[in-house]
Amino acid sequence: CAAGKEPYMNRIVTMVLKNLAIVPGAWFKLCKYAKHTDDYPEIEKYRHIQYILKHAVTGGNVDLQVTGQENIPAEGGFMLYSNHQGMFDVLAIAATCDRPIGAVLKKELYNIPFLHQIALCTKSFSMDREDVRQSLTVIQNVTAEVKGGRSYLIFPEGTRSRKGNEMLEFHGGSFRCATKSGCPIVPIALVDCFKVLDQPGSKPVSVQVHYLKPITSEEYAGMKPAEVAVLVKARIQEKLDECLAEK
């Protein structure tokens, strides 16, 4: 059935119905920002996105718990690397990271309405995992943006794990953005985020977003991207183990 193919629809409908009073105006404004993105300050567009996401979280019966926001660098470009559990992940991070960020999204997600408008407003990039040359170009573009002071989110697993709180292997190539720009790396541990849009139903659900202590360029100096991937995954796994032990 349709619900089996698109388990997220039940909760999205709930999110929309509980926010009917703001949906038309918020959607119109988001589309305006996306269509004329260069005409508006980045922080203005980003705050509007957060406004929408925070209403969606509340309307969708999601208890979004966050820790470690003090670990987000106050200035300069940085990279966020997170485990990838489901379609809600990027929304949970954007809702809780107060410094504007862009993201590297697989092309299938980039073209989904609403996510597409957010991507345009945040100067996010679409990556075709089947096209090596295009993927390298995206990495180069992100590196240049980070050197210029902007910040980006990447899911180094490359796709949703579909294993709940269990991670897949991290791809070393995604860490070239950090090693080439020499920026701080902020690992993110997501817990139970797959329960929001990757499982059917709209009953109340609690999820966690943990921003971990930044890994400085001095700490990963001389390491190959694959070695940095192992380091970041270990930090995230440690936090996952701690959170799951407390449940």
C-alpha cells in the first residue's frame, strides 16, 4: 500500500494539519527566498527555515532533545559529520544548529519539494554517488565554501543505515572537505531519528541530537581522510553506546 512505501506521510500530514494557520504564509515566503536567494541575507533565510522546522517538530509529536550546542564554533567555517538514520536527520540538525549551514545531499533528496527549497536557500549541494567526477566537484566546491567561512553538513555513510541506531561504514572521501580546508570537525550523534519519518504512524516519539566536542585541525594533522573517518566514527559510536545504555 502507499503507506508502506511512504511511511513518513502519516507524520507529515500531522505536521501540516497542526500548523495550518502558518503553512500557506511560511511556504510562500520559503519559495520566495528560494527563487531569489541571492537577494536576502543568509541569516534571514536560515531563521525562517528554523521557524518552519520548529513548528513541524512540535506539530509532528516529536520530542527533539539536543545537547552540546556549545560545541558549535562561534565563527569561521566548520564541517559537521553525522550518522545517518533517516529522512528527518537533516531537518533535526538544521532545527538545532543556530549557525547557518548548508548540506551535501544525494540527488534523490535534493529534488524533494520543501527539501529542494531549503537546499537552495542554504546553498546546499546535490551529489550523484554514481558520478565520480561530479562528486569530486562537489567536494571541491564545499571545501572552497568552508575556506570562505561557510559551514556544511555531510553524512559520511552516504545513505541511511536502515539499521536503526547501528551505523554503516564511513566513506573517507567525504572528509577531504575538512582535511583540505583545515577546519574544525564537529561530530554529531543522532539517536532514534529514524523513528520520525522512516517508520509509519504519528504517535509521540523522542529523538536525540548530540553535538560532540570539535576535532581541531591540529588533532587530525597528518592523517589521511580515511583515518579521520575512523576517528570521527569512533567518537560518534562512543556517544551512541552511552545514550543507548541509558535507555
